[in-house]
Amino acid sequence: MFAHVAAFTDYSLLFLRVMVGLVFADSGYNDLKDLGARAASLGLPKSVTLFLAVAELLGALAVIFGVLTQLACIGLILIMLGAIQKKIFVWKTGFWGKNGLGWNYELILISMLLVIFCTDGGRLTLLR
């Protein structure tokens, strides 16, 4: 029925990569802006928080530009799994959480990263 839209697959994947990348870039940047406060809110040492923030920024850039896309997706998925683990087992947050702070957000990002991973981000990349 809509077979003609298949021609836009690579553009759709590029858009998906940019949107996912912007989310992670913003998160990593905000973590770096006030590293001490972010580390305290997560209950993690500053060094671990710094590592996660830099990993989010580098992963975001890799996903956006299509450089080592699948490896970046794996790294970002692992970060999201860590966030889900923290929300479920440490903070006892439900799927929807309070004020929209549940782990559904991380699960959506993992789903998006899996699409990028399985398609290798499409053909519109800098490096394959």
C-alpha cells in the first residue's frame, strides 16, 4: 500500500539518529555542567558520573554522524540498562514513575537504539 515510502528509509534513519543523538548529547552536556550535583543525585562518585557524561556525549556524536554506529548504540544501550536498573532496584520507581520519571523513557530510547543498531544507521553515514 505504501511501498513508495521505502525510498525514504535512509532519511528516516538519519532523522532517528539525530533525535536520539540530541537526547544523549543534551544529557551528557547537562551532566558535565554541574558534575558534583549530578553525581550526588545519582549516588555515584564524580569520576563515574564524568565517565558516563563523556560516554553519552561521544556516543551521541557517533550516532548522529554515523561513525562506529553499532558500537555507539551498544554503549548507549548499556548506559540505559544501568539507568533502568537504578530506577527499578535502587529507587523503586515504577514503569511510569511519578511525574513522568519512570523507566519507560529509557526503554523507548533502547528501542530506538536497537533499530539504529540493527540497520547500522542506514546509508547516510560518515563511516560504515
